[in-house]
Amino acid sequence: MEKAVEEYLREQVRKTGGLALKLVCPGWTGVPDRLILLPGGRVYFAETKDRGKTPKRRQKYVHERLRELGFTVFVPDSKEAVDLMVGEIT
């Protein structure tokens, strides 16, 4: 299910003219699954989850650090949550 949410997120962001890049940072665990880049230089992060699941402890720590730096981190757990996220950022 998480993979389906992640793929749906990628498709929906693409429809807005943006990119949802897979984020991999060797040596730094807990980073969100996707780096979302939208027209106008807007940057967001998304950690996709199965419905009802929450981020793990390390992921929560990294999300908080990103938020402290002024970034927005979304944690969509369904296609509906992705739709809400995309509606908020577009």
C-alpha cells in the first residue's frame, strides 16, 4: 500500500508541473521518501506511509529538524491524503 501511495504522489505532483524525486541520503537515515520540487522554487518533503501508520522515531527526529529549518514535511498515508497535500501546496 505504501508504494501505491508513493507512486500516486509522484503522479499527482507531476501533473502540477513539479517533480517528486526519490530521496536517498547515504549515511543519513530517516530522511523522507520524496523531495517535492514545484515551480517557483517551492520545496517540500513527503514521507509516505500505509494507512494509519506513523513515522518511526528516527524519521520523526529528521522531520522535526527539517521543520526547524523552515521546510514543510507531509506524511500522507492514502491517496486522499496525497490529494489534500497537493491541494495545499498548489
